[in-house]
Amino acid sequence: MVSVIIRHGKVDFPWKKLYSSAQFDKACASYDSAPLLPAEYRVPDVLFSRCYVSTLQRTRDTAFGLFGDIDMTKTPLIDEVPMKSSLDTGLRLPLLFWKLSGRLQWLCGSGRQKESRLRTLKRASRFTDLLIKRNEDCVVVSHGFYMHALIYVMKKKGFRIGNRSLFYKNGAYVCAVK
């Protein structure tokens, strides 16, 4: 069984350098609903039985751009790890601060974030179990941060992972073989 895990295409959203907490939360919501920039991505030529996409439109748009009008299985199990500001302040702080502090809170299980690392790993485990149960070649169009959790779980469950990376660019893919 081969699973090709692809990061969605590049989103047409201009991040600013500084945000207050409310502005950052609003920007995250706007990013989630923004369209994709036109681009062409190369993925391996694999015959697959199913294409999984998250509930966010950018994964469906990416799958459509790559494969045309195919049947897609939508699941929240592969949604991006949600991010929220790490504290309430009117002070405008750098984007990097908001992203790093939010991910650190996710790692530590802070109630401020919508999801903890443990919950993300459980979600990735449920999705991996579904793939194993269905035992079919598939494509999974997901999100950059979530891909790390999914690949970690897949490796623990016996998948061989090819072309891993520390940072997955838009359109990048990983092949997982069981």
C-alpha cells in the first residue's frame, strides 16, 4: 500500500509583520478561507483508489489542480492543526512570535490552543488506522504542520517514509509505504 501525502498549494494571503492578538486570530481565519495562487506542482505518477482531502477548501482546490475532477473523500482527521494567539494583548507583536508561541503552547498542551499535541497525534493515529484498514493506494492532500504529526504516527505504525523534510513547501509530497 502506497500513500502519497501532499501539502496543499500556496495560499493567496499576504501575512503582515505585526499583529495584536485579535488581529492575529482574524488573520488565521482569513488565511483558512483564502484562495490558492495559481501554480503547477509535480507529484509521483501513482495509480490510487482514493484521494483524501481535509475540510479546508485549499486541499480540495489543490487536489482538483493536480488530478482534475476526481472523487474526493473529505475528512477532518487531516485538517491543519488550528492556531490561535498565545495571549490577549492589544500590543502588536511580530508574526514569528505568534506562530512560535502558539506552536509551543500546542506542544505543551495549553488550553489556550484549540488542540494539543496529544489530540493531534490521536487524530493522526485514527486516520492512519483507517488507511491500514482500507489497505489501498491513496493520495492525501493535507497541511504542512499536520504532515509532521501524520508522518510520525505512520512511521510508528510500520510505514516506510521516503523524502522526509523539516519544512514541507507547498505542493511537496512524501511517499509512505506499508
